[in-house]
Amino acid sequence: MGLERTLSIIKPDATKKNVIGKILSRFEEAGLKLIAVSMKTLSPEEAGEFYAVHRARPFYGELVDYMTTGPVVISVLEGHDAIATNRKLMGATDPKKADKGTIRADFAESINANAVHGSDSAENAANEIKFFFPELSR
Ligand code: IDP
Ligand code: MG
């Protein structure tokens, strides 16, 4: 793949731990460029709509509640193969299963409070970027 964009969210557990800078550095060190950044606390409506693809999953309610417990840092990362590069930096969903040296292995608390979100496909990346940064999607 060529130049791509992906959406990243540093989740409430990680902002609370004061590791925003450390996580953003990993993106930059991997060659991903931050082209938009926003820090905010998500409303239940925003979190619910953002994670609507998971509505049918048993953890949906817990996930939406958790995502509103504190500020998050939402960013658009751009670079070569950005979607897969970011997923690789993140590590597995369950931090206990995440490879050594990944963001989740180093900073996540649990399978729910797992430090970061990253788009998983080009289609979802486009939708997620549009959701938080509509001005980038014209
Ligand atoms: P991903 O973030 O690695 O792409 P997904 O399967 O898309 O993982 O799940 C979205 C988010 O839902 C996860 O990042 C995590 O916060 C939460 N989650 C996933 N599986 C579970 C679970 O089994 N229990 C509680 N929360 C979960
Ligand atoms: Mg996912």
C-alpha cells in the first residue's frame, strides 16, 4: 500500500497515566505523521456512534461507558501503510497477548482499557476520520 491515513485514539486509561507524549512519539518514530490532533472527553452519544460497528457485541455497553470516563486524544496519522503500521505498533487487543514492545503491552490495563484505538481497514479509517475530522474528508 502507498500513502495512507488512519485514525488513532489514545484512550482514557492512557491519558490518565500521563503517557500521551510517549504514545505519540511511537507513531512519529515509526514514520507516521500527525496531521490532525484533538483532545476531548467523548459524550455517550459520540462514543456510542463511533463504536456502532460493535453494537451487537456483548462488551458494547462497557466499551462505550469506559470511553467516556476521561479525556482522549484523537489523531489522524499519515504515512506509508499507515493502517497496518499503526495496528502493529498497537499490539493485540488483549494486552496480555500483545507482543513485547507494543503500545498495549507497555501501557494498557485490560482488554477493555487497552490504551489505544486504531482503524482496522481503509473503509473504517475513512469513516472514522470523517466522524471526528469532517474538514479533512472533503
Ligand atoms: P481492536 O481495538 O484491537 O480493534 P476490537 O475487537 O475492534 O479490538 O474491539 C474494540 C474495543 O472493544 C477494544 O479495543 C476494547 O477496548 C474493547 N473490547 C474488545 N474485546 C473486548 C472484550 O472481550 N471485553 C471487553 N472489552 C473488549
Ligand atoms: Mg477494532
